[in-house]
Amino acid sequence: MDPLNTTPSGMPESEAAAEARRLLAEWAGKPVQHHPTSFRDETEPPAFGTTPPVKQDDQRTVPAWAAGIAVASIGVGAGITGIGCGAWLVLQGLASVTLNGALMVTLPFAGLAMAATAIGGAIGKARTAVTKNVYEGPVTHHTEIHNNSTTRAAFFARTRNEIR
């Protein structure tokens, strides 16, 4: 049995070749189906008036992560804009500060600080105990000085003074 010259269906070689030619001819006779990738409307629009609308199907979908990033970026942009506007208002207010205005703003704080200092001083003086220590008797003072001087090298000498 020759595997190159026999067909699995058991057809003789001449019948198999004829069947193959018939199938190829049948396939070649069918029209080729082309799938267009774009479309151009060649009809002329009217010379005047409105052009009738043409339906254009939109099949795009936006992934959830892209929509989330878009919403987050809008929120961050709005927040930064709000912070920038607030900073601008504060800096405009600071730019119009005068010496009299600054003194009027800090006057209540200075008054509170002065009052707190005075109250603290009064409380501190009231809390100090009045003590009178009277020492009677002789007072002696005893001091001992020990000098230890050693020379260990030619250039450096060490002197240690101990006072008690």
C-alpha cells in the first residue's frame, strides 16, 4: 500500500483529482466578498437650504478607569482653582494692610497679653512665702587645695587642682 498514491476514502487517484478540480472550480466561481473599512458618501449636498442629517452610529465605549480618571481630574482641577482663588483673596487683603490697620488688629491681642502678664505677676507675688531666716552662730569656711603636678612628656605637663 502506497500512502502517497491512495486516498483515505478509498477513491482511486483519478477520481480524487477530478473531485478536487470540481471543488476548486466551484469555489473560484463564487464572487469575492469585500468588507469595506470606510465609506464615502458621493451624493452631492443641495446647493442651498439645510443638508439632511446622516445617521452616524457611534459604538465607542469608555472604560470605567478612564471615566474615573476624568472625573478625578475635574475634581482636582476645581479644588486647586478654589485654593488658588482663596490664596489670591488672602494676598489681596495682605497687600492692602496699613500700619494703622495692623495696630488695630493686634491691639486686642496686646491688651490680653498685658492683662495676662499682670495677673500672672500678681498671682506669683501672692504665692511667694514670706520667710525670714536668721542664722545665729559662727560661720566657718574650710577650703583644701591639692596640687598634683606630673610631667609625662617633654612638651606636655599635666597639673590637676582639686579644691574641697
